[in-house]
Amino acid sequence: MTYIAKPALHHPTLQKNGVGYTRRDYEGKISTLCAGCGHDSISAAIIQACWELDVEPHRVAKLSGIGCSSKTPDYFLGASHGFNTVHGRMPSVLTGANLANRELLYLGVSGDGDSASIGLGQFAHAMRRGVRMAYIVENNGVYGLTKGQFSATADSGSKSKKGVVNTDSPVDLVAMALQLGATYVARGFSGNKAQLVPLIKGAMTHGGAAFIDVISPCVAFNNHPGSTKSYDYVREHNEAVSRIDFIDPASPVEAEPAPGEAVDVRQHDGTLLRLRSLHEGYDATDRLAALAFMQQHQARGEVLTGLLYVDPLATDLHTALYTSARPLNTLGAADLCPGEAALAKINASLR
């Protein structure tokens, strides 16, 4: 019944968050995706994360590309800014928007086809430049809109619904994000909301480029025996590296965990992210160790989920470019055109 609009009226007893919004205020239109699609679970996690963060919906800018995943921004944060770009070009459009108005929270939603194939170069440059955003890839390993062909993230040896075996090596976006300089890297599973919501909250409050690869089974074309992106496979092979709690900075932290039990990471904006490591010796602040740890478990056929890496002192593209503290879209002619003397000084510095 996707053609039926959601009622505009909300029950007066619905719980409100710190800025006066109910969870319903963070919803969007009714989803037109297949019943049981993992993407809808991710949308629900985004709604929950933003509601718990006390984010005003109009402070969020959500951008996407093309594909089933890129349709999902229509299903959450209906009162936020939105831009649906062309195939694979979401990162560059988001970069431009971020440079124009640094005061918004940027949420990029993409898919494995959108980011790992036609948009791979765009993904790489957004990560290495440190564009401040939460970049979420809804990864199902297939092209769902064109009837289930393997995508670039499909594991070698996995089978399609028709029994075809994939012989290509997969593109691992998590490994690429680590190598390219992303300062917050995580992997989640659409079927594990308790883990996914804190990961999204941490990404949205991070001070640099935050990337989350979310395995999201396609119930129509990639949820069968032989698929490594199915609900059953991920649940059987999931290895959680951490249990994540997001700590609201308004709430005092009274407990002092024993050494090695937890690490508190202060974000760029002062918020705290508490990582409780379930693996002795695992250090989420060691980029090289995270990459090696992930590949070791990958060789065993295990899917690592959780917060794999975070840089406590992350900076973003604005810091690197020394941009104006004021959003560029608020600057007037006098600010943007300082005069002939200023131009001559710039030209002299380039000689």
C-alpha cells in the first residue's frame, strides 16, 4: 500500500527528544522497496540515531546516487535537505555542498554498485580529502534494480540466485577507506540494529570523513544459499570486534572502566564515543592493525562488524583548506571580492 500517504497528525503522547521532536518527525515517505529489504532496516536505524542525537531535521543534508539504496533517503528525514545526484557522483556533489555550507550535517547514502563501480573514484577522493560526512554504503552485492547481476563487492566464489558463480575478486570498500585516510571506519549489518544505531550516531558526530559499510541482504536476488550477503550467512559468520555505546556529552560519565576494558574517544565537537573491545589487545585507533585484523578474519570467512578504526583527532577538508569560519553561502560581494590590492598580493605570492 505504498501509494497511501502517512497521516500528518501525530498522537499527542508520543515521546519527544531534547529538541522537541518525536521519532515520527524523522520519518519520510512509505518505502517502495521489497518487503524485508535490509535497506529499510538501515533507514530505521538512521531515524533512530538522529532522534536520539537530538538533531533538528532541517540541519541534515542527505545526498544519494542511483540504485535501490539511493532511493532510501526518501524514506527518512522528510523535513531535511535532500539531493539525488546522478550515478556515482554523490561524493563530489556532497563535497561542494559541504564547502558552501559547513553548518549542516552531511549524510551520504550510496550502494555497492553506486560506490564500488561507477563511483569508485568519487568515493576514493571523498575519503582521502577528509570531507566531513557520514558516508553509508548499503551493500547487498548485487544490482537489485537490474535483476540481480553481481556487483563489484560480490565475494569471489559466491553464487547468484540462478546458480552462476562469481569469479571476480571483490572490491573491499572498508579496506579502501582505511588505506585512503578515512578517520572513522566501521562495518555493520542491517539485521543488527543494536549495533548499527550507535555506529551511525558516532559517524554523524565525527569530525572528519566517516564511512560505514552496511551489509544489507537483497531479499529478491541475494538471500539464498551460496550468497555471502544473505541474512543467514552474515549471522553465521559475523564476528563483532566491539560493542559500541554512544555517550551524550550532556550526560556525566561516572564509571571508570578498568584498563583494556574500554576506550573513550573525544570527537572533534567534544562528544564522546565509548568503545568496549571484546578482543583482547584490539586497538581501534591503530589504522594498520585494523586493516591487518580485518584481512585475517576475512581469510577465515568471517565478516567483521563494529567500529574498526577511529582517529580521535580527526580534522576535515575545511581545516586543510583554511576556509572561512562562516559558511561560503553567507558571504557577500565585499567578502568574496576584497579588491585589486588583495588580488595583486595573491598573484605576487604565486610568482
